[in-house]
Amino acid sequence: MLGTNTLEKIDTAAEVTNISPFGFWLLAGGKEYFVNYKDYAVFESASIRDIANVVEDAEGNLHWPALDADIELKALESPQDYPLSYK
């Protein structure tokens, strides 16, 4: 009888899957999100290389080193709970 490996590799790396003139799609935490340039203007004039260079930490915080930009994964999951401007 062969044993079963119950340890699975969990891929926590974030990945940009597509870039359009309006924003980009980001795969993180097993879900895909659309990041609109209207909401995150720092990416609008960024190069494809800089947008694609995203790092995800263990808590789900996303960081773009070349742009010095950060987005919490929670903000993409529930944007209504994280307003992008002060009122």
C-alpha cells in the first residue's frame, strides 16, 4: 500500500495575467481581480514591466517595488470597505 502525501504546495505568489488600456487583471490568493487605472492611477503611466513586477507577502499585501505602490488584498476583495479618497 502506498502512502498519500497530504502536504500540498500552496502558491501564494501574485501574478498579473493581462494588461489593458483600462487596467490589469491580477491573480492573487487564488482569485482574479481587475485593478482599474481610474481607481489606482499610479499604474496608468507605468511600464508593463513595472506592473508585472508584483510581490505578495504572507498577509496578502501586494507591492510593486519599482512604483513604490501597495494594495492590500482585502481592498480588492471588498473595495466598498476601503474608500480610496478621504471625504
